[in-house]
Amino acid sequence: MSAPPLEPQRLPNGLLWLARPVPGTQVAVRVVYRCGGRDDPTGRSGLSHLVLRLIAGASRYLAPGQFHRLIASAGGRTRIEIDEDFAALQTTVPAPQLERVLWAEAERMSNPRMDPDTLASAGLQLRQAVQEPLLNPYARLDLAVQRHGYLTHPYQRGALGDPEQLKDLDIDAVRAFHAARFGCDRALLVVTGAFDEGALARWVMHYFGSIRPPMPPSAVPAVLPSASATPASGLPAVSASVPAMPLTAASPAASPAAFPAAAAEPRELREARRPQSQTLKLSLAQAPLPAAALVWQVPRADDPSLPTWQLAHALLGLGRSGRLTDTLVDEKALAHQLSLRLDSHRDAGLLVAQALAAHGQTAAPLAQALQQEVLRLADEAITDEELGKAKALLRRETLSAEWTADRQARALGTAWAVRGDAGAPAKDMAMWIKLSGADVQQFWRRQVVQAPVLTLLADVGAAAGVAA
């Protein structure tokens, strides 16, 4: 049986929604806003992240922390996700709790509390989120890949943000950015798992259909109603039309002309091409082993060449049978650990080969061996067995038959936000399944062998190199 089409439905208020049944006893609800680190204003890195934490934090009828307690008591889990291209909230619960989650997500979308108190709390959470990755002894190398892998694009600054650029932020500026970038007409609601299709359609229209785009900053009250003004349960009065659940309050109508010009779709951002290969050195004071990273530029995520990048990535680095692990870890013992990742983003991407040196090795020879092995894909014949194994691994990652509701929701929402098409992964599969080994090699010679590469050498205790 073929999978149902992945065309989102649009509510009258502009909100897109998409449902996909997944066998099991759980449901996942993902709300994705097509706004991420790339959309942060200059000098305000992390503003999208901050607004997402405000949306997740409290609303008119949900006190701070109440949403998380609600989900935990139902046996579910929830998380927020900030990316360079999107911001997302995702919740997974037992299927009977679906309606309650839909109400809560509609409430968070339509009535987020944005006042000085919630702003301070969100700022603290953001600061903690920024600090957490820095505990990794290889954090400087990861930051250098991001900041030097991109030459001009805002992707350089990542998605988490810089707390120092947000510490003097005015609440009115936050409200204005929320109104411009986080309206329901810029969002996708994804529901996956075990649900009744008819009931789901009614609930989506009931709870999300009344939401209107955020009020313009001039119409937002200085202090939104506090949780203490709601009933003791923390929820508003029960709706007569759906006895078990309350109806989401809608914001007052606002004329489209009253919204800032920034509410329009952000302009296309282009990344500059790397003019020549470059080598940068940095020190890792706390790392146990030296490391190296090689970075190549990759086209935007909707580029027709992406399936070929995916297949080449699978041949080199997907699973234990990838060429890089076979040669550098198992055969030559030059690397203790390595990874090859393909970062596909809306405007530009990176291919990053990264490795930790084996004991006794240093970064420079490791980088040389890593580059040699990556480039060898263009010259050493790709056997039918090798190609078939790579395609099988990709197919297993792409086909959703064995996916959980949680994973399916994330995949659909991310494909929509980054590729502009929730069904893009299935279309990729239809393309790379036709590719031959010769096709991959010809592509690799043109796109990687002949392209400039950024080499990052990170030795332990070496003299200070570039600033990460």
C-alpha cells in the first residue's frame, strides 16, 4: 500500500497542518515555525531562540511550568528545538491524551505571555542552553566548523544565540519580532501516531481555527493576564461544544496593514563561494586527543544535486561499513573515532568530515589521511555490493514503516521547514535509487576533489590558534 500524500491542509487563518497515521499507542504533536537563527536581526543573535522559549514557557491559561507538568502527568515527554532554519515544539503522549495536547499547543501559539518576568526567565534558560555544549572538550572545534565553514551567511553564528546580545533587549522589541515571525500563518502543525482522522480534523479546526496572527506591538497590553486570574485548575472554563476541553481564546482581529514590513517572507540569503583552500589551527586545552575537521561547501537543501550528496555520504560515512571507518579506524588505526555529516540547510550547507586522532597521532597527519580517503571516492571503483549496501542504509533511514510517531513528526516538520516540502525525503529516494557508482564518482570529482576545502587542525595544548 502506498503512503498517503504529504500535502498539508490550510486553515482559513493560514496555519498549515498535516496528519500521518503511525502504528502504536502514542501520538506526537509538532508545531514548527519557519523562523530560526538565520532570521535573527544583526546584533541580536538568539532572538528566535528566545521567542521560542517564551512561547514554550507560559500563556494566558498555562502558568510557568504547567505545560510540562501536564505532559509528564500524562506519561508523555516534550521538548523544544531551535535550528538555523526553524523553531519547533514537539510533544509525545499516549493516544488518549491527543485532544488535551492540541488544546495546550493552540493555547501556547495564540496566547504566549510576554512580559518582563517571562522574558527574564527565558533569557536565563537560553543562557544555560548556550553554556551546555561548551562543556564538551571539543566545543572549540565544533564552533570553528560553524564560524569558518560559512563565509558570509548568518549560519555562521549558529542557532542558540549570544546571550550578551540579548541582555538589554526591550520587551516591545520581542513582541514585535514575535508578531512578524511567529504567526500561525508561518507555522505547520504535524500530528502523527494513533488517532481517529475525523476527530482529529474537528479538534484542529476547533482549537487552532480561531487563532489569528499575533497582534501588532501597539495593540499588545503591557502585561498579559497572569495565571492567577484563571481557575484553580490553571485552565479556562470548559467549552460547551466539547465538554472535556476548553476552547482556545482568540486574539482580537488585526488589520494586515498594521503588521511590520518584516512580517513578509525573509529575503533569500546567499552564501559566498570559498575562493581557495584554507588551513586553520586551534588549541584544545581540555581535550584528551587531537582532532581534525575538513569542511566542504554544499548547495542549498532544495538543490537537485542533494540526492547524489546523500548517496556519496552513505558510501563514505553511514554505518560501520562506511569507507572512512573501515580504513582509518579499523585498518590503519589512525583515528580513534570519526564522523561524516551532511548539514543541509535552507540556503547553504556543509559536508564535514571530523575525526579524533588515535593515541600517539597528531592533527595534521590525521587530516591528511582523512582528506585522502574522502577524495578516493572519486577514483577507486564503487562495487555493486558497496553501492547496494549504501542505498539499503539510506532506504532504511528514509522509509517510515518502522518509525515511531515521534521520529515521523520530526522528519515531516523538518522537511517542510528546510526543504519547503514535507515529502522531499521520499522524492530524494526516487532519485538516488537510480544513481550508479560512475554517476557518484563523476559528481565527486567536480564537487569535492576540485573544490576548495577548509582544514581545521586541533592539537592538545598547542599554541593558541584562531578564535573559535
